[in-house]
Amino acid sequence: MADNTSETDTTVKGIIPDKLYDVLKWVAIIVMPSLATFIVGLGGIWSIPYAGQLAATVTALGVLLGALLGLSSVKYNSR
């Protein structure tokens, strides 16, 4: 029996599609830490209230996103 899969196969091997994974990984690794640093920097310069708390929230969201992406990666690699 022939295998009917092709390069246009839309099945998802992990929890999320590959392209979404790549974008979210870039956000978790580059955007979130940069945004937190930017917030802390401007908060100090402009005395923005709650800048530290906001930066900590952004960092926590980045860690959560990284953990979820790690789960997706483990599931993908286990197949």
C-alpha cells in the first residue's frame, strides 16, 4: 500500500503547527526579554510607575511561553 503523504500534508506533529512554533519561539527568546529590559530602562529614566512589576510580568509570561514551547518540542520529538 502506497503512502499518500506529501509535502502539502497539513497534519500537526506537535501541539502547535511548525510556523506558529517558530514565531512563538522567537517571541519567547528575543521579544519578551528585550521588552522587559526596555520597560525597566524607560521606567528608570521616566519614573514610570510600576515599571518593575510590569517588566516582571512580561518576564513571567516569557518563561511560561518557553515552558509551553518546550512541551510542544518534547511531544514533537517523541513521535
